[in-house]
Amino acid sequence: MTDFRDVLNDEQYAAATAEGGPMLVLAAAGTGKTRTLVYRVAYLVDQGVAPRRILLLTFTNRAAKEMLDRARAVAGEGVGGVWGGTFHHLANRLLRRHAPEIGYDRGYTILDQDDSRSLVSSCMKDRKFTGKEFPKPAVLMSLFSSAANTERPVEDFVWKLSEKSAMASEDVALVCGDYSARKKKLGAMDFDDLLVNCLRLFRENPATTERYREQFVHVLVDEYQDTNRIQAELVGRIAGGHRNLFVVGDDFQSIYSWRGADFQNIISFPERYPDLSTYKLETNYRSVPEILAVANACIAGNPEQFQKTLRATRDSYRKPAVARVRDGQEQARYVLEEIRQLRRSGYKASDIAVLYRAHFNSMELQMVLTREQVPYMITSGVRFFEQAHIKDVCSILRVLVSPTDEMAFSRLLGLLPGVGPKGIAKAWSALGGVFNARDAAHRKRVRASLRPAAREPWSAVEAVLQAYDEEDLSDDAGEVIHRFMEALYKKHVMNTYDNGPRRLDDITELILYTGRFESVEQFLSDVALLTNLDAEVEAVANAPEDGIRLSTVHQAKGLEWSAVIILWMTDGMFPSARTLWESEGGEAEERRLFYVAVTRAKDELRLCVPEVRRNRDGTVMYCSPSRFIEELPPDLVEDVSGWF
DNA sequence: GTTTCGGTTCTTTTT
DNA sequence: GAACCGAAAC
């Protein structure tokens, strides 16, 4: 058995082996937060707590998996029984069991962002809110989400719409109501519904609540500063019995308020739990002192935070560099040159990351890296599981599992040649709003409603649907997808996309990925909740060659690299102009985001400051350097401008 | 009457 | 890219 004292410092040890009750661990960046959580889990298992009575809530599935894997290495196989995952996963798991208690069917489908958006779009069209003067569906969607996550009426958020918007606040509420009704009719929940409904379950059903309160003797929450109000209440209720609530977080790294996260949750934690014990982790093992000096300086001015100062343990090295470049092109060339330099001095490609505020910030760099054949990895704006081709092949599974899933049906039928919106609507009404793909009569009815040119390809799809029962494929999602690909989809991809082969590779990956699921239902239930980071873990594991990592700062949270280059440090980009005017605490949050970016770096840090931004029409826009650069004491950084 | 195709415009952050 | 719009093609 491991002696925890040998592997943890005093701060970490105190937290990991504490007795119980409410506990707040304030863990600054790079101070071994994950390590502490891992050993906390291992310690509890070691102490004889049954793993199934431990609940570990994390921000991503990747984090949960990593922690449990590491805890297993310390405390043995028993750790496998710990409940670990994201809030959405927990909610989904509970609702699959208890949905009927709040008036839902157990087999509800989960709408991902893409599905939600098109459903909102369809609601807007029904009310004739179409045209340039109306907000985009995605914008309305975000209002609905804000309302759901704060439990306030949607009218409270219409101020976020542009003043030119033609939508009155009653109209917004109307569409919001329609959207909820449509979801109910489809038997579907969006991401927010999962949380909201899970909370409803707890509020309305004391018996169920009691059952889980009893089960979970210990509740551990990672990244507590990024929980929203619903999540905080969920945690509070579920841990309300045994009151062993262990929350870990860093208010400096709260960067999700636009998604409803309320860092008051962590700030006011001591008031809500007066009997808590607090632990601070401030010893940083990751970064050289010069990088920590920049991190400490940039965050110091933010209001309302727990005072923490990163203490360095590593030896002095070089100062972070600020490179003032002309424009995006020059920035890309600078980054390329720096990457080559770092490689020459011995860093592996996978030791280097380029971080930025928004995905489109990396376009120029991507072009340069591609041209120069520098391998790189990127998780783009579109999530793996929301790409068109992935959703296309999943639609046949969805149709098999849920007869009321109109969205999947539309998607599937739209793949047939010569079938568009009208053809789909005709078929759906011929079916009377229910398509049971496993019923031969239903399949025939679809066939009859199709125009002749589409019937032949539909027969091929029918054969796949038929085989589902006949050959009992309900435990093999991969096989269904494979057959569908052969029957129809391969041809479709090759005719539709110029990067067809790559998309087919993705699908092959997906088929492999289905192997870990026991049934089509289980696969579908999980797939909507998988993030691109989760998918990427697989991709990276399978990739023979490593590359430079390109990432948004948000996606880089929790990760670290030897060398980090940050792009577009200009006012308007970083901090983002929109955030500044859209929300009150915008600047403070952007500053925390910058803090997160800086603290990803172990040895080398470069900050790029372009002077101008080129618009599409060729005009240039002058940019002032980011206020985050300007407010740094000049002696903390080295100016390397003019290297060219 | 429908579907498809080609051109144009825009791009914050994510479970 | 992908969403949207108008025009060509079926």
C-alpha cells in the first residue's frame, strides 16, 4: 500500500486524507489539483468506503476517466465501481431510470446543440419569424439556455439581443414555449433539460432523493467554480444526507459564466457551509518562476476573489516573450519560426501548443502549417459527433430505436437522391407522425410515398432496417452503421463532399468506437454527451504521429505543455470585444481566461501582438495591444519584436 | 413544383 | 466550412 505522505506535499496530504464533512479545496493552477482528487478517491477506497458509494463529478468525461484510471493504479481495481462523469452524465443516468416520475418516457432522445438549433429554427419558421431582421436561431437558443440555467424567465435575457432585432420580448417567450412543446412531443431533452429535469426529480420526489442521498456517502466535485446554479443545487441535495461534500476549484479559473456558471457558488460556499474546512494549494510544480510572475501579476487586479499566490518550486529560466508583429500573416510566420526553433532546441512537437481566443483566430496559421508540412492537431469548432456525416450515420440507429424521432427520420430520408424538405414532409404525414422502422408495413408506406427515383436507394436502406430484427443486431451498432454505409452512405459521401475519403475514415473510427457499448440504445444515449475532447483522446491514442497542438483557451483548460504560444493578444480579440459589452463582469472573466492560458506553460511562453487586422475586403483595421499585455509590469516580459 | 447547385457571407467560448 | 439565397435543372 502506498504511503500517501511520500507522494503528496503537506497541503495535498491534508486535503486528501481529511476526515469528512463539507470541504473546500482552493487549488491554484498547476498545484496538483488532479493529484489531490485522485488520492482522495484512492484514500476513501483504501479506508473501506464501497466504491459505488462515491460520486465524482467532473467537467469533462476525459477528466473523470483520467482520475479514475490513476486512482485505480493506486488503490486497485475496486475503484472501477466509483460513479464518475459529468453532471450531464449523472443526470442522464438518473433520468434513464426515473424519467417516468416526472412525466417523461425512459427512452427520451437527447438533442445536441445542432438538433436544438434546428428545432428552434423550425419553431421560428412556424411563427413566420424569418428574415434578416430576426435573431438567428442559435442566438435565441442561448437565451433559452440562460433562462434554463438560472431559473429565470426568458424575458429577462432579451436585452442581449441587438437593438435592431425585430423580436419583441413576448415573441421570444412565444418561441420558447413552442420549443418546449415541440421537445415534449418529440420525447426529447436538450442539454439543459437534463440538468433541469434531474433537479426537478430531486425536488419533487423525496423518496428518490433519499435513495441517492443514502447511496452517495462521499460526493467529490471538480472545477466547482464552473458550476451553475442548477448544478450547485443538485450537488447540495445529493450530498445533503451524509454531508461529505468535497469540492475543488479555483475562482481564478472561472471561465464559463456565459454558460450560466456562477462563481458565486464557490465564493459563497463558506457561508452556505459554515462548518466547512478549507484547504489551499499554492505550491506550483508546473511553471518556471518567470511565467508564474506574469500569471500572478495579470490576475492580481481582479475584484472579489480568494487571495492566492502561486509559489514557484522550479528554477529560474527565461522571461515570457512579447512579439509585436504586423498582421496575421506575419504572426503565422513568426509562430512557424518559433516552432522550428523550439524543435531544434529539443522539444517534441507534442510539447508545443498554440492557444487562441476563438477558433477562427487560427485560420492563417493552419494554412501556413499545412503549406510547410508541419503536422498539427486541432479540435475544430465543430464537435466530432456533430459533424454532418457522423450524424447522418447515427440517424439510422435513432430511427430504429425511437419511432417518434422526427429529426432522425428527416435526416435519413433527406439522404436519398431527389428527396428534399417537401418529400420528407409528405412521407412523414403519410406515416401519421410515427415511423416504426422495425415494422415492414411502415417501411412500405414510406416507399409508396417516395418519388420513383428514390425508391431503389430506399430499398437498400430497408434491407438494413429489416436485418436489425432478423439478424438481431440490436447489440451491434457498428454492424448497422457498416451495412448502412455499404447500402447507401458511401456513395452519398463520395458524391457530396470533396473530402469524402476522410469522412469515411471518421465513420470507420466511429464503428470501432461503438465496440465498447453493449447496445444501440446505450451508444445513442451516450453519444450526444460526448465532447470532442473525449473523441480526440481516441484519435490521439490511434495517431501514429504527434503534432503541434492548436486549441482554444477554453479547451486547453486542465492541460499543460512545455511551450505555449498565444495568438492575437489585441484589444477586441483577447479580451473579446463582444464579451466586454455584453456582460458586466466580462473583463474580469477574460482576464481569468488569459490567466488560464498563461498557466498552461511550463518553460516557454510567447505572446503575439499583431498591429493590424485585415478584413475580407482588403482594408486594414488597427488594433491596440491587449490591455492584459499593457498592464503587465514591463520588466516581467522580454520584447522580441523586430526579429524579422 | 421540387430539388440541387453555385455563389456569397460570416465566424466566441461548450456540456 | 456551413447557412442562406437565387437560379438552373429535373
